[in-house]
Amino acid sequence: MKKILLFVILLINTTFGQIIELPSGISLSNQLEFSYDNELQRQTLENWFNLDYSYENFKTGLRYEVFQPNDINPAINRGKVNYSDISFKYLEYEIGEKKSKINTIIGNYYTTFGRGLLLKIYEDRNVRVDNNLQGIKFEVNFNNFRLKAVSGMAENSKAERKDVLRGFDAEFRGIDKLNLGFSVVSNQPYFEEIKPTTLFSGRFAYKFDVFDIYTEYGIKKNSQLEENLNENYVGKAIYSNLNFYINDFSISTEFKYYDNFSLTSYDGTINYNTPPSLTTDYSYILLNRHPFSLNPNNEVGFQISTDYLVNDENKLTVNYGRTYSLEKDSFFKKISNSTTESELLLEDVFTKFENTSNSFGLIFGFGYKMEAITNTKSLTPVCEFKYFIDEVNTIKTVVEHQQSNVLSTDEKYFDDVLTLEWMNSPDFSLSFVGEMETREPEIDKIVRNFWGFIRFGYNLFDNSEISLLAGSRQAGNICIGGVCRYEPEFSGIELKYNVRLF
């Protein structure tokens, strides 16, 4: 009954969103996801309702969440399997202007230092990440200085906030085209006998006419581990990004070296830092079928991305990346008593040619990936064709084929995906996605599995959109920035509904 009532309330909000004027300073948003699995005869409701109010220098807000039931992963649900409550609330006060201001938040908040090497407190509902801190955040912008201090607690696996996280970040932008930064983050476990873990880093960024560079170096300290290893620190990390822009050609290079550099809660279920993963999140289904999860403790690698604008209608893109495990003399290998040599964990290659004219768009792409966790190698050609009927109507067809080889068993199998979509921008879209998997578990015995669904999306007024999916889809992982979430096979209906009122 509660689910039906909530859905009716949201429909009312959307229907009258254009004629009801909210009081000044109030804004609200709601995201609802409802699904019913025919095979499992199970329904799932997830809902996020945000209400914010601002007046002059003050701002306050809350988020009411409903999970019936929550994700099966305990690191995500944190013991809140069937849950509805206010999970996020804050009070914010800001004085001054952009170049000289002071901002204070008490309650729940998100924040990031640099590019996340030391600290990344954020929410991403696609992968169900929410490691918000409850405490205080203090920021000062004064001319060329940016200072940030945080203190708070995140929820552990039992939905308790016990470990205390503290951090400080300073940035100086007073030198022409050069930014300098320093960060420190420390986690104090609830048990006083457990020594705190502290990360330090320094960074610089420089921008010139044809290139820009960003580099950050960090070390990890823990007195207990340092004594055991007889070292001055017990982890280190390097991240660097260099970009060149020369006329119609651009190249981006990234390098990572992460040795025992994760910062987690005492129970290991909260990740406080998420360093750049140097992996690509593709827009095609099969290219994301064999994901690679970020491991800040045991990775070294690089990624190179190039774009060349041949002319006004043609563009060529090439991406190449490799990730290895660390050598046996690394901090991580010493702490885990591992004697394994460095090995290739991921090799990812993708090249794409795009041709766009006034009436159509054409993309040819080809991907190669070797992923060591599942010991799988895959080859994936894709072809996308768009026909622009007029200024608002477009028809899109995407054909994907993937040949996978499990190296440990020499099993070979194939996947084919066909996507047909009609888009009437910005009002609605209608698409069909069909997938066929072909396996040969025994010689001359072919087994084929089929999945397919229809999705309809519609924009209601200017403030909300609704999406309805009916059919089945294969199990798989959703990955964003090296953080992955597993989605089981599904057969049924799925409704997504978003509304925003200001």
C-alpha cells in the first residue's frame, strides 16, 4: 500500500509541477525506480526524495530514501535490507563572494580532494555508491588560496557511524597558469588500540597554450605497519595526466602507480578514496561486458587516448591502456606475504571512426580486451548508424558482436546485440534491444540464449521524465570509473521516474 501511495504522490507532483509554484527558496527532486521480476516474482522499489530550502546565506535540506528491498550486496545495503528513513540532512552557511568566501556545512556532505587520490566522498546511484560523511565541512576561498577542512563519520556495514575521518586540503593559484596543492587525510578506527592510517599528497597543475599537465604524489603512513616492515611509510601512489592539443589533433596520456594506497573503514566496507582508474566506460553494451574493477593497492599502468579531426565530417579516435600488478618488492606484496611477479591485469584497445553529415551519422568501432580476473580475451566490432529524418526525429541502429575466449578453459562463445531506436527530441524515445548468446559446452552441441526488451521514455513538461522497460536482459556489471555493481539477470518490467521542482 505504501508503494502505491508513493507512486500516486509522485504522479500528482509531476502533473501539477507546471501550475503549482513552490514558495521562494524551496526546491525538490525525486528519483524512483520500480521493477517486477516475473521469473523470481519479486518487486523492488527504490526512491530518493530531496527537499532543499535556501534563504539569503543559509541553506538546508534532507533526503528521504526508500529501499524495498535494498541491493543484495552488504557493502551497499549496510544492513538496511528493507529501509525507509531520512538518511541525509544538512545545514549550510556561506558568506562572501566567489573569490573571497567562507562556507560551512554541518550534517551530511560530499567532498573530493584533487582527483580523488586521497579522498573522494560522493554519491553515484548507478553503481549504488554513497559514502557520505556526517560531521562538519569548512571551506575558505581567499584570493588565490583555497582551504578545506573536514571531519566526519561514514556508515559501516552495520549502518553505524563510528570511525572518524579527518582531512585538510590547501590549494594555491597565485602563480600564472600553475596550481599547487597539498592534502592530508587520516582515519581513526573506533577501537583506540588500532593505530590511525594517514595519507599525504602534494600536487601541481600547469596549463599552457598547447598542453596541460596534472601530477599528484602521495604516501601512506601507519605506525603499526611501519614498525613491522621497518619502513618510514607503508604505501605510495602516483597519478599523472598530460594533454596535448595541436590544431585538429589531441592526445591524452595518463599514468598510475598505486601501492597499498586504499583508505577504508576498519571493517573494509567504506572506501574513502577512489583514485583515477584509467579505464574507459563505453556507451556500447558488449564493450562493457568484461569489466575491470579498480584496486588502489596493487596497480601500475597507463592509458593513451587520441582524437584526430580529419575534416568537418570525419573523426578518428584511438584508445590504448594497460594495467599490471606490482612487483614482489612492493609494499602491498610485502604486507600480504606474496612472492608473485608482476603480471598483466588488463589490456584495453578501442578504435573508432565517425562520419557525420546533415542527414546521417555512421560509426565503425573495434575493441580488444584482455582481463585477467576472469582470464578472458574478447574481440568486439560495433557499427552504429543514425538517420536524421528532420530536426527532431532520428532513427538509430546499433549492431554489436563479441567473440570471447576464456583462456583458462579455452571456452569460446559469442554475443550479438541489436539496438533499434526512434528518438523524437526532446519529447520521447522508443527502443528495442535484443541479445543472443551462442555457446558450445560440448562439441557439436550449440546452445543459444536470447534476451530482449522494449524501452519507452517520455519527458513530462520540462521538469520530469519517465522510462518504462518491458522484457529481459542478461546479467552483467555496471562500472563507472573502475567502481562496479553487479546486476543479476532480469525478466519483467522496470519503471524509472524523475521529477524536479524549483
